[in-house]
Amino acid sequence: MPSPTILQIVPELETGGAERTAVDVAERIVAEGWRAIVLSEGGRLVDELKSTGAEYREFPAKTKNPWRMWRNAAAIADLIEAEGVDIVHARSRAPAWSALIAARRTGRPFVTTYHGAYNQKSRLKGYYNSVMARGDVVIANSGYTADLIRSRHDVGDRRIVVIHRGTDMRAFQDPSVADRAEALRTEWAVPAGKRVILQLARLTGWKGQRVTIDALARLSERDDWVGVLAGDAQGREAYLNDLRTRIRDHGLEGRVLLPGHCTDVPAAMAFADTVVVASTEPEAFGRAAVEAQIAGRPVVVSDLGAVTETVLAPPAVGEDARTGWKVPPGDPQALAAALEEVLNLDPDRRASLAERARSHVATRFSLEAMTERTLDVYRGLLAER
């Protein structure tokens, strides 16, 4: 019997959870001796995808034009037949509609991964989102996401599988990380001797950079820190300018930096002292909080969405089980108070916290666990066929 062929479709391969997971799963598919094909409009991760041995096909997967989406369905169906695709896996709504039609036309199993807490303020938007709940198997990237799916769509528990996002812990243990961290510190002009409060997130309103800046303003009497808000504005120049103005108005120029997109997360985490996840809307998973814990860095997160699964903090657990801090979303005063507590940690408490955090993440959120459970989904569908 020939090796199975798995087709994934994602709008682009720039940055983000869906894109990163598509590449990670493709690598695991190839390692299994199977064939992986990814359809996308391209981006930063294409070369990495190709290096795994997966096949990349440039495809107009971002389009939301109904006519183009219908044409895409026909093109995907042709590709399924020509390439002997066994399973179709969609990771975003617009291309998922095309992939669903193609899978049904060709009789192939259809898998979706519900990657985000998609906005759903109208019945029309609810219908648009519903494609992500139409898979033969619907993968939720957290328990929070699974509950969201159940509340929005008529999906039985039998079709929902919770597979937490996984992170490659080896990348944070690479011996070169320390040297790369120093190079990144120099590139970003982070002052020597200052403790770094890091936020790694694309620059968009709901990621909470405004809240972080307002919180840092409350720490301005301390002179031992610098804030780094690293992320790609992705064309949101008005928002970027608003952040610059906010920094200037608080008198934080030179103390809060906006270095742009970060391509080396392990290096950035390595020179950070504290990591902030200040989202003002629920995260379906929240990779930065997990990566901070892998790196052994104290993390302060907004208490909403899936962080209840990724970060442990009182009162849900005792102080001796804490792996981070949770604060109300959109509350700069609470965030500042938590940061003050973190900055005042003694070395022994920081070391204990780091050890607990790494153990917590290794147990529940490893890349190996995520990719193996995803292949189990594929194996089950192949067996049914």
C-alpha cells in the first residue's frame, strides 16, 4: 500500500499559530514516511517548510471572493485526484470552504483545526465560521476552544479532539541560543545591564501593547528595566504610530522599544527577564506564554481564554505550584503590580519557578505530543476508509 498523502491548506506562511503548526505537522508527516503537501500563498516559512521534505504549492488560498473560492474548490479537487491525496486538512476559514467542497466531491476525509476565537457578531459571520466545525474530525487547539466550538456549532463530542498547540523545546536548549541572544540584544539596541520586560506579539490592538505601555509607565520610578514590544505591525501603521505617541507621552522614549518582527524567539526569551502576554480578547491558545515557561522566564498573562490551561497561578493552584501570574485583561495597574512582584523575586524563588514552569510545559505542550496526536487523527480516518 502506498504511503498516505496529507494535504494541508493555510492562507499564507508568514507568522502565527496556524502557519507554524502547518509546518510542524508537515515535518512530522514526512518523518513518518508519508507525503505532505501544503497549499498557501507563501511567506517567511516557505523555505523552512521545503527543508522538511514537504511539498509546497503556491495557491490563492487567501481569497475571500466567492467566485474565486468556488474555482479554488475545483482546483483542489483536481489536485486531490492527480496527487492521490488521502486526507484534506484546513487551517483557516476562507480556504476551508474550498477544501470542504473539494473533499466532499472526491470522497476524501476532511479535517479542520479551529485555531482562533473567531469573531462571531452576526448570523452571517456564524455561518462563515461554521466551516471550521464541519470536519469529519474537528481539532481544537485548547479546551477553551473546544468549549467555544460546542457553544457555537452543532458538533457532537465524538468529532471534537483537543490537541494543544505544541512547541519545539529543543529550540530553546540549543547551545547557540546564548550567543544569538547577545546578537539580538545588540541588533535591537537593548541597553546593557537593564532587566528586559518582553512582549512578543504582532502589533494589533487586541494583543494589548497599549496596556503594557500604560503599565510600564507605572514602573517609571525604577531605573533597572527596559521594555521591548517586539512584533510585526503587518501594515497597521496607524496603530504603530499610536504606540509611539503613547510611549512619548509617558516619557518612556528609550525605555520602551519597538524593534519590529522577531524571527528568533528562543534568543529573545533568553535575554528577557520577564515576559508579558497582555491580550484584551481571549486567546485560543497563546504560544508566547508557553514559550516563556520553556525558557524559564516568569510570565504575566491576561486571565482569559486558554491561559487558564497554559499558566498555573493562585487561586487555581497553591503558591508552590505557580508557573506565572494572571491579571485582569486591560488593567495596567494590576499588570504593573504583578511586574513589580516579578522584578522583586529573589534568585531562589526565580529558579524554583523556572523549574516548575519547564516541567509543566514539557508534560502538556510539547511539539512531539501535538504532532503524534495529529497523526493519530489521520491514522483513525485512514483506517475508516
